[in-house]
Amino acid sequence: MSKADYEACQSRDEASFRSAIQAISVRALQGGIANLDYRAVVGDQWRRLGMDEIIDKRVDLAVEEVRRETSWANLLQSLASQQRAQELATAVAERVYRSDAIKAALEQLAVGVGAEVGKQMEFATEDAAEPALACLKAFVGARYGDTAARAVAGDAGKDVSLDPSKGAAEMSPGAVLRESSGGIAGAAVLLMRRQLANMATRVGQRVVGSVLARLVSVVAGGIGLVLIAKDIWDLRNGVLPIIATEMKSKENKDKVQEELAKTFSEQISAHIQEIGAATADRIIEIWRDFRAAHAEALGLAERNGKFKAFVDSLPPASLPRLDEVVALLLAGEGEAGLLRRLDDGTLATAVKSLPAPAMEIARETRSLDQGLKWSALAGADLPKVVELSLYRRTTPEQLSRASLQRLLALDDQLATVRLAGIDRAARDTLFELNDADLTKLARNLTEDELSSLSRYLTGLQPEPREQVLRAVAANPAKIHALASDRVREAVVASTDQTAAVGMMLRTGAMLDPAAIGADLRLVADGRVSPILLWEKHPVVIVGLGFLTLLVLLLLHRLLFARRRTSAAA
């Protein structure tokens, strides 16, 4: 590009930028086909199709048709009348060049010329693409920095390819349309070939006019020679022999080829402007797609010089990550929060070095902090954290590095997830169990039950604590006997916690007199809270209460009945 081109490309408005792209493209295209010999291309296609033979056959057929349709008098009159000779020449020429055979041949010729010219045009469009992309880089770089310029030019450059296997468009987060059959050069060449295919009819009409102009002058000037050279018998066909000879002549066929070459040259020259406009439109489309995909980051770079400098420090491949991080921060912390992250370095960490699993956590939790903290906590174990979805059950603040490794070492998804979901203090208490017992408990108890068990262990003395652990580890269902807060508080409040735990964990017949008597003595001695007696033997307590009430009623009846008897006496 010239200096003037570069300055035009740095324009701030799209209209001026589009004009600069179009001017560069048109100039490159014109230079690319400046040495194209249309006459030679037409001649090659003419010979390939056997146009001489096709025309000769059509001339013979047309002359025979006109001869049959014209009276002898009119044919003889054509020898003396220039007007009649011109009418016959016009009739023959139109039948030849408006025939289906000639039209079909001209269409094939146009397609063949289009293919040959298309090859040259493809090279020209590739040459045009390079300065067009340089112009795009200049336009974007002036506003958003070199990284954005290299990124958008890289995406557009991939779109220049004419490889027919690249026919599917792909849109990924933070990326623009990368590959398409309607690329910069592809769109231009397809447009040119479509125009050439539609050119056959116009070419045919133009050739008829050109042939008639020469044919009529030749026929009119050759009448005298025919009268001298022909026998009287041949004169019955009038000027038709002259017309046939002229239309089959090399000079006339050369004239047709010249007219075709001229037509193609004019049409393609006109199409270059259209192709240049199509190139400019495609570049603008790529730019708009890129701007839409990176809207937040580009807008901030345009407003804030420090952020623009940060963007320039990134490779183009980092732009999709930048887009996602910026979107997360703007949604959660606003622009001020994002700029604070820029100052403290966490933005750079998130964009440049945050592992993909951590970014997945940040994306799902809508929090960049969660991604950063989990990355710092888990390290190489981060993929396992994501696989087990531990970030959905707890937060990094609820785990230490050692406790996370202990959870992952259980190698049991259900146990690990349940333990991760309980309070940190409760989990640390349960970690006193060995892995086998801990896994068994976590697989058989809910999170609430695990938390309840942990609270027991926290409030109990060492001996009853071990008793509970052994019992529940051996039979996790026993936790149900200790589950309620009322029972836990009563056990902890008992002076003999070992006896209280043994009482609640004991299994056997519900109405075992010996066991009930022992439990009553424990309560009577003050060693166990009375609440536990109710929790353990509610049926017995209700029964004893009922019997007590019955006895009291009997005593009441006996006493009051005796008093009434005494009073009556």
C-alpha cells in the first residue's frame, strides 16, 4: 500500500474504510488481468469447440431455408437490388446466429472463457487480498491495538482461501467467522463466473449486429463479380452463394472472434468494480463479526489506554479467554472491579495462566475468584475437582490442601461428595476415622447424619466418643438412635456419658425388664439424663405413667369413699 492508502485505511468511520478497501482491491485486480489476451483465450475456446464447423453447417442450413422460402423472382432481383440483397443477408445471418446450435456453442464458449479468465482472476484476487488485509489491520490497530489487528487479520486471512473443502462456517466463543466458501477471493471469482455465464445471450446479440454490418457491405459490393463469374444456371440463387461464402470465410469468423473478445474484455472490466465492492463488503462483514464477538473487550480498549496496553501484550489466540473473563468481571464487579483486577494482576493471571478446569469453575459459578481459589488450592488435582463437581458442594475456604487430598484419596465419588458437603469442623472430626470406616459411613449416611455424628464426637469425652465411632462404623444405621439434637444434648449433659451412649446404642427387645430396670437405676442415680429414658423407652414411660395414674385414682377413690361412709354413720 501507498502512504495515502495506509492513511485512508486508518479512518475512524466504516464508510471511508470501505472506500479504501474497494480502491485497493480494484487497483490490484486491474493490475492482475492487465496483460490478459482475450483474443487468444477466445481463439483457444473457438478451436476447442469446433466453432468453424458449427457455423458452416448452420450457414448451409440457413441458406437452404431462405432459398426455399424465397421466390426465383426475388432471388434474381437480389442481384440487381441492394435492398433485396441486404434483406436476404439479414435473414441468413439471423437464422445462423440466433439458432439454438450457435447459442449453445456461444454459452459453452463463454463458460470456457470464464474458466480461463477465472484462473487469472484468482491470482489477482489473492494479490488483492494481501493489501486488503493490511488495510484491515491498519483500521483496527489504530483503534484497538496490534493484538486485535493481528487477530482480525488472521481470521480474515483464513477466509481468503479458495479450497473447496472448506465449506462449513464455524463460530466459537470469542471468535469470528473463520472459513467460508464465500470468502474474499471466493466471492469475487464466483461473482465473475456467474456474470460470464449470463453473458452468452448478450454476446450472441452483439455478434449478430457485427456480422450483419460486414456481411451487408460485402454482399452489396460483390454483386457485379457474381454476374461475371457465375453461370446463368447459378444465377437462379441470387446473392445467396455470396452470403454463404462470406459467412464461412476466415475473415468473417475472425471478426466474430474479435467481437467476442471485445465483449468479454468490456464486461470483465466493468465487473472488476463490482468484484472490488464485493471484496470490500466481505472485509467489512469480517470486521463487524469480529467486533460483535469481542465487543466488551474492544470497547474497553478504546476507552482505557492501560487496558489497551494489556490487550496488546496478549497473543491473538488469548482473545477468546479475554472475552470470557471480561464478561464475567463486568457482570459481577463492573468496570471498576475489572480495572482493579488489571492493577492487582489477577486479570493477567486469569487470562494468561488460569487452567481450563479453573475457568470452567469460574464460568459455572459466575465468579472469577472461585476459579482462582480452586486453582490455588487444588493444583494438579483440579481436573479431579471438576470431574467430581466438588466446587458445587463446597468452597475453597471450607477445605485445606491436606483435607482435599484426603477426600480425593478415598477414591469413592459418593463418599467424597457427601463429605465435601458438610461443615469443615465436622469433616475434620470425621477425618479421625480410617479411610475404610470413613468411606463406609459416608456411603451410608446423609450429609445431615454425618454432621450430627460429628457433633456427637465433638461434645463427647474420649471413651464414649470412641464407643460411638466404633458402633456407627460397624452399623451406620445406629446413628438414627442418636440423630436428634435433643438426644445429643441429653447425652452430652449426662454425668456418665459412656453409660448414656451405651443406653442409646443398645439393641434388643423393646420390653426387656432387666434393661428397663437398669436404665431406670441410671436415671435414678443421676448418671444419665431423664430425657434419654423417655427417648429410649417412650412406650414404657407412657405405660408406667398410666399405671401410676390408675393407682392414684384407686387410692383417691378408697380414701374419699371411707370418709363418706364415716360421715353417714
